[in-house]
Amino acid sequence: MSKVKVQFYQQRHQQESSRKIVISLMVDPKSQEIAKNLGIEVDSSARDVEVS
């Protein structure tokens, strides 16, 4: 996930994003650890994402 995508979303919707989420069926364990360190949530299904 790039900063550009986050910035595009924020400009398009005129609001700050509070979370970064990636939904993918298969994620390499090392990539999952990197995502965690970057503050990115990783889920295997959109149904697993809790909406606040």
C-alpha cells in the first residue's frame, strides 16, 4: 500500500483515513509482519474487518 493511494483516498473523500487495510487470501508471513510494523491491518476476507 503506497502513500499515494492513501493520499488519493483522503483527497477524494475529503477526510483523513483512520486505518490502512489490506484484504488478501494469501499473505506471506514475512509480509504480514512488515504490514504490522507499518500499521497496516491484514485480513483474508472483507467480512473479517470490523467497522467502527
